[in-house]
Amino acid sequence: MHLTFLDTSLSDLANALKPMLGKTMANFLPETILTAGFLAAIIIDLFIRKSSNKKLAGYFAILVLAAAFFASLAQWQPYHAGSTSWKGGSMIFPYSTTMIPIIGMAVVDNFAVFFKLLISVSAIFIVLMSLLSREVEERGRRNGEYFSLMLALTLGMFLMPASTDLVMMYISLELVSITSYIMAGFMKEDARSSEASMKYVLFGAFSSGLMIYGFSLLYGLTGSTSILAIQAVLSTGMQAHTINMVALWIAVILSLAGMGYKISAAPFHFWTPDVYEGAPIPVTALLSVASKAAGFGLLMRFLMFTFPVNFETGQIVLNWPLVIAILAAITMTLGNFAALRQSNIKRMLAYSTIAHAGYMMVGLVAISNGVFFINELRAFNFDPSALPHFYEANGVVSIMIYLVAYLFTNLGAFYVVMLIANKIKSEEIEDYRGFAKKSPLLAVCLGVFLVSLTGIPLTLGFIGKLYIFSSILTANPITHQTPWIWLAVVMVLNSVVSLYYYVRVMQYMFIKQADDTTAPATSELSVSPDGTISYSFVSKAFIFAFLIPTIVFGIYFGPIVDFTSNVLRFFSLQ
């Protein structure tokens, strides 16, 4: 099918696209489920009058998210070496351009499906955390809107990594951002929450404006909003020296500003500590894991498919990896050193997430050592089995593994912090003195999660950092160069720095003793006769949903590596 506006009427074009529209709706099933669930949650909330019954919206949200998870899982295309039945990506929301006959605003491929699965699992965990949260429970009258917004936020996060058009990228990011603003200010009677929401709006609006201006420059330079068409124009235009490189660099930097804000990369991170401290803990956990994952999915899609590569020299034509490398070094260093001085554990974890964003950006830099673009897929005649073996362990897979590790480890840490805050009504590290005696289980679990965040062996966090580290040290298969050794050194040194503030929390829990003058107020109903703090069976059992994967996959990580390796086999349109 090769139709353009030059040789076909609109009716012929509509008839040609009609079969693809039906396929679009079939491939859009997970997002359709979330959209219907969001609208249904709003309607259900209208008929629930008692605050005590508002939790029904939470259980409904879990059902919707589970349905979206299984609908996404059905879209996964497993790949086996030598297989001839493997299928690549499918375009959705198709339209036609003069350059590319049929193109889509989004795509369903293993890359997008991976993020849908990761985000839906994160969202389910967050809803369960919210049902156990004191902050959410005390505002039970608004629980219906809280859980409906959670579904809208998940919808936006589903679309971000699947976007192949600048317009869709912007719409999906704005859907996530606007919903996040509201959820960050959910405790509107709390001054910290209102301040967090306002700062989030201001920084978000500024970053969004920079990004859309960068997108407009890209459109002006190339005449298209499709990242595939933009790559084709840049590839020919840069070889013919007809592209204004100054304008292109400005467009790239402005575009990165909006995406950098979403992943909390320096210098677009200023909103992070205040928002994380002021928002309810489940919302903070959601922003730190699911929203960050969606941001990285969007950023990887944008960088990998927008800018061409010279396969004769093995170099990317526009040297964006250098920009990302500098930002990664600044981000991880700033995040770790700022975390050293924090007395509030939520702010400490906020700066920790900034540092972890820097670690994952190292994986983005490693993509330049072994990334495949549309042109390269054409060189292999769209045959996935022909792709070289080194793609199995490049930067993309390392980021995926890191995101899985970050999901269980960071959510687990925030969950324990939430349980502790439910009882002692404090988030100050000073108030964790002697907590190991009050609740040994929670203290040990939080210690394990912090050790995993540090990257100590026998934890899932170590596996994530190991693959990031190995990917950045992998030589370019064409040039056989290893230009990023300095970045690997910066990463190792920062990991050592992070050990201090993680261990500091464990020092307060296990070594330092509480006294009457520093001990926070604790509900007498939650204290046992022996002085320990009691938690419900469900609250304690839920911890193991995070703890078991953190330990088990830290030792036996093969399934995660195998699953994420399938993500590399994507976007060959078959």
C-alpha cells in the first residue's frame, strides 16, 4: 500500500485506512479499559454517600487495572531464536504523509507493552497501599475521586512509551502531569500538600512550555510531527547539510527539558523534594516509580527513533549521548550529595530517586553503543533473528532491568515508611530511633530495601546496577571504542556516597536508642504490653510482595533478563 496525498483522493485514503482503524481499536484495548474504568469510577462515586464505603472505588480500580494488565499481556509477542512466527510492532491511530505512506501516532510493540505491564503492576500496588494509608483514609470523603484520578494517570502513562508522534507525546505527558498536580495536592488542608501541588504546577507548566516549543522547532525543521518521518528528514538533510544545526540543538535541548522534568533529571529536578514531602506517601511512591518509568519510556522512544545514525562510522549523527552523559553525572551527584543532609525520610528518598534517575540515564548513554534504528532494521530486512547478539545486553535491557528492580525496592521502602508514619505520625529520621525494638519486621524489611537501593549484592538492586554498569563498559561493536569509562567511575563513586545516607537510617533504627524526650507520639491502641508496635496481618503480609522479589530475583535473575531481552525485538512492522 503506497498512497500519498499527491495521487489519491481523500475517500480512497479513508477506505485504505479503514482496516487499520479496526486494528487500532483492537490494539487500543488496554487504554480503552482504563478510559471506561475512569468514567465508571466517577459515576460509581456519585452513588456512594458514606465515607466508609468510598473504598469500594479502590477495589474497583484494582479490577480495572488488573483487566488492563491482562489485556496488555495479551499483546506481548514472545521471541524465540530462529522463530519465523514472531511479529513486530503495529501502528495505531494511522494517518498518511507524503514521505511515509502509512504512519501512526502510537505503536503497540514489546517496548510499549513492557511499560504497560510495569505501570499497571505499580498502579495496583499503589492502590493497595492507598487502602492501607492513614493519609488517604482520613480523607475518605474524597477517595472516589482519588482512585478515579489514579486510573486517568495510568492511562496517560500507558500512552507515553507508545507514542511515535510529537503530538501524542505531548498529550500523554500533559495527561500525566495535570493528574499528578491534583493528586499531589490531595491533602489540600495540609499546607505542605498545597505548597507541593503549586510548585509542581509551576515547574510542570514551565517545563511543558519549553518542550512544546522544542517540538515546534522540530516540526519547523522537518515538516512532520512523526518521529519516524523526522528521522528520515534529518538523515537526508544532515548528509546534504541542509539542516540548521543550531536550531536542531536548541530543539533537542528544549525537548529534553520537558522529559527531564518528568524523570527528575537535573537541572529540572527542583520540584521533586517538595512534592514528594507534601504529597500523600502512596502518591509519592507512584511518582517515584510508575511516572518515572513512563518518562524514561518516552525519552528512550524519542531519542532512539528521532535521530539518525551513521552505520558506516557507527556514530550517531547528532551527539545526544554526550548531553545525556553530562546530565547523568550531574543528576546522580547532586541527588546523592543533597540526600546526605536530609532529616526527613521522604525528602531523603526524593533526592535518592533523583540519583537513581542519573543511574538510569547512564543506560541511555549506553544505548549509543548498541542501538538499532529503523535504518538498521532495514539493513537486516526486518529479520529479528539476524540482529547481532550484542543487542541482548545493551543499554535498553539494562534500563528495563533497573526499572523492575526499582519497582519492588522503592515501592517497598515507601510502603514501610507509610506504615511507620501511620503509627508514629512522623517522617523524621530522628524519630526512627530504636524502631527495631518496636517493630523488628518493619525495621529489617526497610533495611533490606535500603541495602537494595544502594546496590549491595544478593539484592535485586545490585542486579540493576550491575547491568547498567556492564552496558556502559560494553564497547561499540563497530568502532570497538569504550568512551564512557569516566561515567562508569562517576556512577561507582556515587553508589559509595549513597551508602552513607541509607546506612544512616538503619543506624537510627538498630543502634541509636529512643528516649522520652525524642520519642514521637504513638497511638496507645497500636502498642503492645511489651512496647512493640502492632500492625494488622494484611499490612505485614503485603510487605512480602516487595521483599520476596527483591531477594529472590537478586539471586535468581535469569527470568527478568530473559523477559526484558524480548523488548529489544520491537518495531519491525510486519
